[in-house]
Amino acid sequence: MKYFFHILLIITFIINFVSIIKANSIKIAVLKYGSVNWEYNVIKHHKLDIKNNVKIQKVEVTNKDASAVAFLSKSVDIFVTDWIWVSKQRNKGNLVSFLPYSNSAGSLMIKKGNEINSFLDLKNKKIGVAGGSLDKSWLFLRAYAIKKYEKDPLTFFKTSFAAPPLINGLLRNNQLDAGYNYWNYTARLQALGYEEFLTLKDILPYIGIEGELPLIGYVFREGFVQKNEETLHGFIKASNEARKILKTSDNEWLRISEMTGAKNQLMLEKIRDGFRKGIPSDNHQLMRKNIQHAYEILSQIGGEELVGSSSSLASGTYWNK
């Protein structure tokens, strides 16, 4: 009887231990070459997950669409995307929320000495744009040019849309006059001597958005938060601590340099500086307000194809921590 009692205690301990591990687990979809993967590496290297009592399981995916599929199928608990996607999901009744991850934004890049001195010099120039016609940064550029110059880049430029690496390749091969690309690709171009001709930071104040605007963030289900609030907070703390290390430690960037794809020290520094500029502050009130305003601007330019049936950001899109 005593032996049976001991066995029962052991089994009970194992069941409780497994339950704790499961309760503190979170699965995140991560792009192999994305900056979230760098952060995950920092978390693991410095054991920030253990420190914050959360077990983080990385699920590697090939592209952002695969991330969304994994999330919607509940194969992962969290992934990174934008607030437009979140708002559309909430309007469909899928209660998901957004927490800022990065304010980093791309730029319109040109080669030095190519005689482009003003926006009007871009008329009929071959411009490559990363993503597609509904990419947020591209729509902001259109809103800016229409308001300031009464010119729509869609027709003012000879525009072609392509994947970010291809945009860089075409620009370097002189097959494009300028390239509008994401921040981590423009950082690579800067290291090769290309110049920022126009940045999103230049554009936003002109269309009425002052201060930081998070473009992407962590997205999770409200149902997951209700059942795993402590786990989510542990993950967020680990994430914030990892970003603090990346913000303050140059040596940490040397350690993860291979992961970033940097070809040399200068390129690593450009990537590092671009990442650091994009780390959000704690001013959630300002960021929430700017997201709401930005959504209204984008809904006017992108229309129903971009935002769906609602011209205003769905209530609850921005997570109230």
C-alpha cells in the first residue's frame, strides 16, 4: 500500500509538472531570415525565457503568408504582422490583438550621382517597389505625392512590383532608377553607397502623422490571453529584454552577424542602426492614435481591397496591456 502511495505521488507530480510546462509554453511563427529570428536567438542565448518563466517554441516559416496560415490554423500562438490584417480579422469576428514590435520603415533609394534631385525628377523613371500595390509604405508614398505634388506615383512613375531581394538586384544592375524597399534591404544598399532619397519618416508628418508609427507587431488571440496571460507577459518581457540588449550592445550584433546576412562590418552597422531606430517606445497612447489615423489614410488610398468593408480601425485592434 505504501509502495502504491509513492507511485501515485510520483504520477501526480509528473502530471502537474507537465501541466505547468504546457501552461507556460508559447509557439511563435518566425521567418528564417527575419529580425524576429535574431531576437529569438538573443532570448535563447541569454536564457531570458527561463528568467521570465516561459517556454518559447519557434516554428520556422518561409514567408508572411505562411505565418498567417499557421496562426489561423492555431499551429502557433503568436506571429508578426500589421494592424490592417488584425482589424480585418476582428471585423470578421476573429478576436485577435496587436502589440507593436517595430517602427522600422523602408526608403526610396537611389544611386549617387544619378541626377535625381527632386521628386519631379522621378517622372517616367523606372521605380521598383517591394511587396505589392497594397503595401502600406507604397500607399503612404502615394498619399504623400498626391497631396504635395498632385501626382500619383502609380502613373507618374514607371512602377514595377517585386520581392525585396529582386528590387535590390535590379537597382544594383542599373535596371531601375530607384527602389522603394523595406528597411533591412535599404540598410544593405546604404552599405554599398546608395542614398536615401525619401523616407517614410519624411512622408508621415506631411500627411498628418507626427511621432512614431508601428508598422508591424506581435499578434495573438484574445482567447489565448485569457487562458495564458502570465505566459504572454513572460514572453513580452523576454522580448523587451532581448531588444534592450540589441539596442545597447554592439558585441551582441557581432555575435549574430551571420544571422543578419551582413556581408561586412559596415553593412552590419547599417542593419543594426536600422533595427535600433525601429524599437518602439512605451508611448502606447500616441502609437494607438497614429495607427488609427494611418488606417484612415490607407483606407482612402487602398480602398476595400486593402481594409475590407470598414474605413476605421476595428475596436480592440491595439491590445490594452
